[in-house]
Amino acid sequence: MSEVHPRQVLLGPQAARHALPVCDHYSGVEARMKKSLLLQAQMTEEIGACVFDVTLDCEDGAPVGLEREHAQRVAALVCESDPKARVAVRIHAVDHPHFEEDMRIIVGQGGAKLTHVMIPKVESIEDVKKAHRLTTQLGFEELALHALIESPKAIEHAFDVASHPRVQSLSFGLMDFVSSHAGAIPSWAMTGEGQFKHPLVLRAKLALSSACHAYAKTPSHCVVTEIEDTGALKHWAREASQSLGYTRMWSIHPDQIRPIVEAFSPSQAEVAQASEIILNAVAANWGPIRFEGHLHDRASYRFFWQVLERAHATGQPLDASVQRWFKSPSEVTP
């Protein structure tokens, strides 16, 4: 009898849920966009897993008055990208004059290579539906959509937005969220430490994270602007991961990528513990076990399996006894 894969036993309908890389790297200048795609390929080769997406930016990256030309450059880069690359695009907001043109140029030409489209300034599920109608018209109905939540109104609609079947992830837009309060939130709430202490910002981040987990979507944490202080960046990235429930985070500089990946990776001790518990669970045919004085059953097995999935996604070394579950289906040991 063939062995049942842990994902099937523990995750049920969520077994098909796609785990996104833990870092989403943004770039809007042509030279930097090319360097970002090259760095992605180099790190994938080095680590053995793609640990960050490259999102080519049309919202903040396009010079005013040259939006069409910028969209055409982005479309060309997408079309020329390696088939194995994970490349996405952030277009203009749905109420922007260049929204539809961005979509028609970039998705129309490069939709087959895009991992997703990021829609900024999403206020309600209607914005997502508008984007989905357009991707459908362009022949890419199944293309994943990511939504950037940036206002108090959007936070209140986060659960509705997360419920849309094409939405794969929600991201929190810190600076626009703070600015939308007309000075009621001070500027220090946009700093690394401040954004983890101001009550309104924390409330918004928790609401977004909760909405994502309610619908098995990926919550993506906003930018931390520390570029040179990688220690501080790593600290706040770990805070986003371990205290706020985020499983992905934005990067705006290449030097931020590795600290983010490290912060979202389980430790070697966590991986070793998870491996032992899952192997013991398999030996017990997924019945309850006692491990180091604690009772474990399928509820905790699910947690420890997800530790192993996160380890694999971030390039952490896994023992051969569990690594076999991360091979292609045809290679899984029976």
C-alpha cells in the first residue's frame, strides 16, 4: 500500500493551497528590475528553493506622464523572463486612469508568465471583481490576484476581500494607512518600532492577518524601512511572523531579502522537533502519541507539518526521512 502524504492527512481541502515565498521584493526602475530577476535566479540556485517573488512596480515605479511606456517595459521584462522565474506586477489602482491600460499591456502580453497581479488601494471586494473581470476578458481567468489594503475602510472590508476565490494574498500598506488618518496617527507609527506599537496600526495589521487565515490566504506584512540596520529589520520581521501571524513580507532593497527569509524560517531546533513528531505520527498511523512528556494528535501534527513546509520553502536542510515528502509526486517513496 502506498503511503498517504502528510498533506492529505492533515490539511484536507487546504492541501492544494499554494505556499508563497516568504518575501515579496519590489522594484520599479528598469535596471533594478533586471537585477532583481537575476538575483532571484542566483539565490534559487544557491538555496534550492525560490525564497522571494519579484514584483515589478507600475504604481510607484512609473514616472508621471510615462505610464504607458513604463508598462510596456514591464511587459517586455515579463515576457523575456526565465520560465522558472516567479515574477509579478503591481499595477495602478482600479480607479486610476492607467489601470486598464496597465492590465491590457502587461497581462495581455505576459499573463502566462505572471505569478499574480498586485492591486493597490483596494477598498472593497468590488475592486477585486473589477480586476478579475478584466483578467478574464484578457484570457487569464485563473490568474491570482493580490490586494493591497491601505485604509481604515479597506481594513473593515478585509474579510470580504479575502473571500474572493482569485485572491491569494492580502498585503498591508502602512504609509498610506497612516496618512489616511489626516494626522491622527503620528509619523513615528511609520518607523520600525512605531508600527508595532501604535494601537490603530496594530489593530489593522491583526485584522488583515485574521482575514487571511480565515480564508486560507497569505497575509503579507508591509515594508520596514530600515535598509542598513539589518538586525533591526530581522527583529521586526520576526515580530510580524511570530506575534502578528504574517507568513510573508515585503522587501524594497536587495539587502532586506536574506534577513526577511531568515526571520520567517524555523530554527534548526524547531525543524528537528517537527521532524521527530511527524515521523512518530506516521509510525502510529496518525493516532495520538506521547513525545517528550506531551500528548500529540492530529491538531498538533498539523502545526508541526507546517513547520516542515516552511523549512522547505525557505531552503532549510531537512533529513532524508522527511525530505522525501517534498519531492515531486512521482518521486515520493511508497
